Amino acid sequence: MSTAISPLAPKTYPDLPPIDGVRLATAAAGIRYKDRTDVLYAAFDRGAAVAGVFTRSKCPSAPVDWCRKNLPFGSARALVVNSGNANAFTGMKGRQAVETTAALAARVAGCGPENVYLASTGVIGEPLDASKFEGVLADCEAKANGFAWMAAAKAIMTTDTFPKLATRTARLGDVEVRINGIAKGAGMIAPDMATMLAFVFTDAPIGARALQPLLAAGADKSFNCVTVDGDTSTSDTLLAFATGGAAMIGAPIIDAPDDKRLAPFRRALEDLLIDLAQQVARDGEGARKFVTVEVTGAVSARSARRVAMSIANSPLVKTAIAGEDANWGRVVMAVGKAGEPAERDKLAIFFGDIRVAVDGERDPAYDEATTSAYMKRDEITIRVDLGLGRGKARVWTCDLTKAYVEINGDYRS
């Protein structure tokens, strides 16, 4: 874990309230480092509806396979997350590790293994010694409480420089429900569920059949719109748990995904997920600038997304931003290589509100001093208008600095 906090880190952290039906605890199990908190345990004593979105990597981790297998059951009683070891590309040993971990958690939670959800993050290719959980999970169950949100967010960090937390409220019927979320991620971040790990907890009485499409749609507008380095993790996991605790104070129980009463909850959930996704980009390994890429005028929203991602993933664009160089030529390159409809002479490029290129050439009103001053900001917006249609998209990324190479050059050391 890096010791220097990102300059883009939030100045303050939200104080997450308790969620009825959720208890949390953390522990140091020595997964990779001695005396470092590396285990998160969450208990859902009355059970919780669960939904999940996972990596599309063809080499998923063993915990991802485990969660996918359990998700059709739709109910959770415990969540166990570890940092330091991704339990990915570990073969039969990895499968045995998740089975052992789930059995240990099921024993302390008083449930079946199918009600236990797992996630791991860290080094790929090294076997995970699941026996290390045996010494901490019982203690976690005994001390778990509703207030350990900051500790939970810190326990799942790897190369992150700051914990990532968010909270929202929403009306469900006549009752206010709570939504809390934590996430981790700084490197190996690209779409196809673009974060390493994220967990959402709510007291809303929403069934799994309704929660799943809500989460999938929210992920598409948030984590699937963020990239740090263009590399999709083997371990990407986004899980949502709905305890239903608010039903006891009058919130309606909702099982249908098209129930109109879900609208305020949907907006709050999407806002929370966007907040967490942007925090991931702000903590990109070695990042010094937070970058928003907006594409308009595309032939479709999908086409706009692909163009935006081509820009956001371009090492040449990202290094230019790191060097505070308004090199719109690199943006042109990224648009052209995206493989989507684009016409050179209809293209307009902006850095912030400054139009730097239009009609296939540099803007006649371009001023170097003004643009250079804008590029020195901590937050940069690149806007591209393709001039072809009404499709639009927005994605978030960060610059690419020497520190990224330093962090990843000795990641396993």
C-alpha cells in the first residue's frame, strides 16, 4: 500500500450511519503482511437480498466464481473480504480456499455456505492460505457492530492511498431508507465492471429480483465509466445487500424491478456508485489530475462511450495531461483509432470551455497561454463533439505519471 496520499483525495470523509441488519468487523490475519488489517467480515443476521456484478475477464478469480454460483439463491448472511491476495489463477488450491473460507464463515454466522459471499484482492497467482481465516472470523463475529465503516473501507485497500466511502438516503414510500457504500481500487482499473471491489448496503426492503437490475444499471453509469490504466482485473466485484430493515418502520416491500416507487432509490444508488467510481479514478496509481472525458455528437451512445474510452485509455493523452500539455493532436489520434464513425472536418475539441480545434484544424482563436493555465488545474475536462448525431457519453480517468511505473514495477516486492 502506498504511503503518500493522493493529492486528489477528499479533504473530509463522510460519517456513514448504521444500516439496520448490518454488522461489520475487521481483523489482521497475516494474509500477506504481518500486523496489517486485511480481513473484512460483514454479518446479516436476518439475511439480506443480494445482487452482484462481476468482471468479464475470461480468467476470473476463485471468489468471483463462488459468488456467481451463489447469486441465484438471492440471499446472504455473511460477506468475507480479504486484501493482500487475489486468489486468482490459483487452480484447485483457489477453489479449495474459497470452500474453506465459506465453511468457516458459515459456521460463525450460523448459515449455509451458499449464503456466504467472498471477495479477494491483491497479488494474482499466489495460493491463499484459508486457514488464516480460522483464527479471526469467530472474533469478528463476536465484535461486529454497525459503526465500523471506516475500518471496513481501510481493510480492503491494497495500493489505494485513501479509503473510499459514500452514503445516501432515499424515500421508499413514506420512509427514508439508507444506502452506504465502500470501494477499493487504484490500479488494474478498466471497464467490464471497472473496479476491483465495491460493496453497497441498504436497509431498503428490496428483493433480489428487483435489486439486480438496479445494480447492473447503476454499474453501467458509474464503474463501467471509469478507467485508470485500461487493464481489467480478474477480481472485479460489486455486491449489493438489502437487509429489509426499513420494512419494520413502514417501508414497502418491493420485488418487481419495474415498481415506480423505486425511482428515488434508483437515483440515490446511481449517485452513490458514481461517487465511489470517481474516488477510484482520483486514487489512480500515481495520479495527480482527475480527468473527465465527454463525447457528444456521436452516432449512438455506445459509439460515444467507445470514443470516450479510447481517449481516456490513451497513454499518450494521459501523459500529455500529466505534463500539463494541451496536445489536442493526441486526442485526435485517440478519436481516430476508436474504430467508430468520425469525420475529421466535423470534429471539435475542447479543454474545459476552451475550444482548441475545430473543422479539422487548430481553432483560429486558440491562445496558448490561456490553455496552458487551464492544464495546470487538478481537474481537467476534455470534450469532443463529433458532429454526427445525438449520442453522448462521459467517463472518468486520471493522468499517467512516473509514479505509476514505480508502483507497478515493484508491486510483488
